[in-house]
Amino acid sequence: MQIFLFKANGNYFGFISDGNIFSRDGEYLGWVENNIAWDKNGTFRGQLIKINENHYLLRNKLAISPIPRIPKVSPVAPVPPIPQINIIPVTLPIGFVDSF
């Protein structure tokens, strides 16, 4: 199952496949574990948050970030799905920003 990701401005960003985060072009960016997003170097990037039936990777600028993780082996990139249509922008909660 794939989860499509959007930026707060409504632009289609990428997707999650088997817990791995990929750009819209299929470039491996990191992974999601318990709704926490890590980049491919093991650096905390934010949380997977669902707003109005759409998914976003967001970071709370006011919160302390967890310690980095050991990077995972880059997976074989799946064939990118057909790019999603951009959606209506959303207003993020105070302190939150797009994480990638």
C-alpha cells in the first residue's frame, strides 16, 4: 500500500511504500517508523500527520528532536506511481513546518 504525501502548500511531494519515503520521482529519502520520519542518513525529519484525509511529513520547530538513528540500507526504488494532483493548501498548527 502506498501513502501519497503533500506539502502544506498543496503540492504533491512523494509517497511512502513499505515504510520507505520516496520523492515524487522515486528517489529514496528515508523511512517512517511509528509515524516518525527519518531521512536516509538517520536524522529525525518529523512526523507523518493526516489532515483532511491527506498525509504530510511535518516537524514541530518548538519540540526537541530525537537522537539520530543508524541509517538503513537504501531499498530498491519502486516504480513511482502516477503523480497526484496538487490539493488545496492547509494551514499548519503553530510551530509546524514541512519536514522535507
